[in-house]
Amino acid sequence: RDASARCGALEAQLGALAKRVRDEAAGEAAELRRVGAECAEQLQVAQANWVRCVEWDAEIDLEALEATGRASADSPLFSAACLSGLQLRLRVARPQSPSRRAGWSYGAFLRAPAGRVAFRLQVEGGSQDFDATFGEPALEMGSQRICTCDRPL
């Protein structure tokens, strides 16, 4: 009986130790996943910091454009040139009067957090260079008429 009781106590201790090892291993595995995800995120940020040219294919709401003669679209937030929280905006407006031959006007803008930024915006054949100082909250800089076209693009 005494040996049986000791054997049972040892089995209980061994079971508790095995559970503790499993729990600690699970905690370490979760920590490794967290660190891996954090490293992957930081690698994306580092890669984005090297980006110097960003292309964005804007999708304009054609129903809104047809109904109101104006529409705009915002890009997803992105990072480039060591700056985070950047966003592009495209605005389209129909000609003010049917008799005017000016065509559809396209405006392009960059939103950025505080700081000084030099950049170029290009839409179709038109482009403009800017040297802007952004403030808090993030402001936008660009041109209401970076290019005009005979028809919506």
C-alpha cells in the first residue's frame, strides 16, 4: 500500500509537471507567433520606406459622376520614402458649361502627416511638382485641375 501511494503521488506530480511543460510550451509558441507577426509587419514598413514611386488605379463612382457631375476616390493608406499614413485622392468634375471646351477636369491630391514633403502627382498626361509642408491634422496638397480630358477616363 505504501508503495502504491507513493507511485500514485509520483504519477500526480508527473502529470502536473507535464501539464506545466505543455502550458509553458504553448505560451512560448504564442509568443513566437506574435514576434514573427511583428517582424513581418516591420519588414513591410522597411520595404515601404524604400518606395519612391506609387501607382494607384482609382475607381470612380460613375453613378455619382453622372448624377452630380463630380466624384472623388481615396487610395488606401500607404507608406513611401520613410513616411507613413500617406493617401492619394482623385477628384473628377464635368465641364462647367456644355459650351466650354475645357473638358472634364481631374484633380489629384496627397494627404500626409506633419512634415515637409516634395512630390509629383501625375494623371494621364498632366503632372505637377509640389513642395509642401503638412500639419496636424493631415492636410492635403495638390491641384484641382492637374489635367483635362474630353471625356471621363
